[in-house]
Amino acid sequence: METIYTAQAIATGGRNGHVKSFDGALDADVRVPKEMGGPAGSYLNPETMFAAGYAACFDSALNHVARLEKVQTGTTAVTASVSIGKLDNGGYGLAVTLEVEIPELDKVQAEALVNKAHQVCPYSNATRGNIDVKLVIK
């Protein structure tokens, strides 16, 4: 792979700490979610950041494929849900559901475009074979 961009961030304190990107765009406290025994309130956590990144990346891949195929999609939207759970080996694992909205296409056209985007998206390529990713056309 020929690298075209590298993002860097530092985390201190783990899930109850702080994250900051080297460019300063991200500078936030992170906390364990309430559902996992953390404090109540709205805080970032690794799953939220992963969901946001995957949603943005997949939507970009979707629009890239649409442009290449000269398909008019209207405004698309991708909702990423990232779940964390315990594995049988005592570790933890993730699962992702991507809900994709393409208002200008019928279900068959949308499904074809989403499947092509899933082959192009860097997040999809990184997770393929490692975690369950469910694609849902809305």
C-alpha cells in the first residue's frame, strides 16, 4: 500500500481518559459508557468514535462509487451502530450495522451500490473477516 495520509492521535488514561489528535481537531475526554459501568452523561468512547469514522468513510465510499458509475443518488446517509460484547475466550469483540439511505434509488440499485462501496471503503476492508458487519438498506 502506498500511504497517502496518516492520522495520529494520543490517548491517555484509556477508557476514562483523554484523546487528542496531533492536528488538534480532536481534543476530548473519553469515559466508559454507562451501560458498561461508567458515569452517566454524554462522553465520547472508542465505539462512538469508531461509529462516526466508519459512517463518514462508508458514505464517502458510496458517493465515490456512485460518481464513477454516474448514478444520481441524492443526499445519502449512513448510520453506523458499533456494538461491543464479551467473547467466549474472555476478550471483547465488536459488531457493526451500517444502515444506508439512498433516496433516489430503488432497493435493487441501492443494494448493488452499497455492496460495491463495501468493497472500496477502507473501514470495510480493515474489518472484513475480523468482525461482523451487517449492511441494511433503508
